Amino acid sequence: MAPFVSIIINCFNQSCYLERSVKSVLSQTFQDIECLIVDDGSSDNTREVSEFLMKLDSRVKYFHQKNGGLPAARNFGFQKSQGEWIQFLDADDWIHEDKIRFQLSHVSPDQNNQEIVLYSDYERVIFNSEHQIVGQQENIIGQLTTDELIQRLLIPDFLINSAHPALQQAMLMHKSVLQKTKFPESLKALGDRYFAIDILRQDANFIYTPIIGAYYTKHQSNRTNNWQYMKQYYIAFYGLVFKNYPDIISLCHIGLDFLLDESIREKEKENFDKLIRIVPTPVHLLEKKLQINHIFWIKLFYSLRLFIPSFVFYDKYRGPRSQKLISLWNKVFLSKNDTL
């Protein structure tokens, strides 16, 4: 008989965390589960740790695939799953022992379960280089409408004072959601974010379940700490939104303005060329001191930036003498509401 819930743990060179993650699954108060470990081409001892865990509990299964990134590992894990409900979990994270039971309790026995997504609160856990916990932060999501969820997902986390509302580790989905929509394998980062927007736009029914359901870790080896790496995926993320859901690109202005401003400041022509094709106007540059209403003027501003010294536009490059000069310039030529 097939298990009722499949919990899929993706692992790429995270064997030192894997046992804790798997044991949080095996200790669930809801026992009708299977635990699938997807080894995404690890070069550490992930296989050996997995074999040890399989001996502890027959519900643990191990699969290996050539490294393809997080979205590909999750899609592969779903293909191997047998459950009616699906939970994804990263190897360095874990879940509350009552998460699955509590979330399923919010589904009525006579309810049509098609395309239901149960989402919960979570706790951010910060580790130091010695794998010791040095910080914890509860992230309470609350019940949000579809529009509220989409609007929040389109804003990078570092530009808003609210938690990511659709963290995979904190969710539990009916299998019908994944039969209809897959994780975008081109987005090795931010694929979860785009996936959530994708299923929301296809009318998935998100139901809030008030529990700290997952423990989401941050440590020095997280790729999300590398801004140059993440920046490219934010640009790709917005490009995919523009391609498939152009009607909501105006909701992306906070993130796109930030990325465009940085591409101009750092003279990143390739990034600028990608962003100028999708950015909605008006845009707000120079820490929102300058509003530009037309693409032509944005391009002209970028061209000027290539030849004008950095201190003219940006505070971080200014010394005492240039500060005085710029202060005079602003008084004469540039007010907060200047537009082009």
C-alpha cells in the first residue's frame, strides 16, 4: 500500500546535516510516510550516510542522480514518490515533529484535495563555522490572499521587512499540484520562488496552517550568501516572470529598480541590457532620488554613467570635498521629485 505522504530530501554535499533532517522526518507523529533522499551528484559521503539511515528505518529510500541543481533534484524526487501529499526538505533543514499531522488536520475529509497547498510559519536558524547555533528568528506568515502572496514573492527578501511566505520546507502539497507544474530547472536558485508564483497563477489553493513547521538554516556555505551568484538568478527570475506573466511585471518594480540601479552603478552592461528589456517605467534610481519615465532617458543615463566619475552620483564614493560639491549641485539642480 502506497504511503500517504512522501517527504523528499534533496542533498548535495551536505552529508553532515543529513541525519538530523531525516530523523526529523522519521519522528513525525504522522507515521504513514516515506522519506526519499535525492543525492544530487554529491562528492562527499552522502551515500554512506543514507545507507546507514535506510538500515534504521525501511521508510527511508535513497536515489542518486547526476548533479542538476535543486529544482531538478525536486522534480526527480517527485517522479520517484508514491504519496498523496508531497513535502520537500533541504538536507540542512528539518521539520517540527507534528508538522505533517497538524497540516493535514486542516483538510476536511470530504474536501476535494486537488491542488491544495498547506503552508506554515518557520524559524530561521543561523549557524557559525563550527556548526553551532548562534541565532534564531521566528517568521510568522499568517493567512495571505493570492494577490498578497504573489506581490510578496516578487520582492527580494533583503528589500522588505517580512518573511518569505512560500518556503518549500514549510509547505505540504497535494500531488496534483506537481502533476500540473514542475520546478523550473533553469533557475538553480530562486526556483522555489518562481514555482510558487506559477502555481498561484494557476489557481492553487493555499491554506495557512499556524505552526512553526520548519527550521530553515543559514550558514557560511549557503550559496545565497554570494550576491554575484544570486544576482544573476534574480535577473533570470524576473525574465521568466516577464516571459510567462507579463501582466504582473509592474509588481516587480522594487526588485527591478534595485537591480537596474546596481547595473548602472557598477557599469554592468550585460545585466543592464537584460534588465532594460523588462523593467517597467517609471524607474527610481540613485536611492530613489531620481525618477525616470522613459526607456530612452534610462539608456542615456547609463551612457553618461560610463564617463562621469562615480562620486558625482553615488554617496559611497564621495570624500569631504566632493560631498560639498555635490551638496551644492543638489540644491541647485536636483530635488527629490526630479523626473525625466
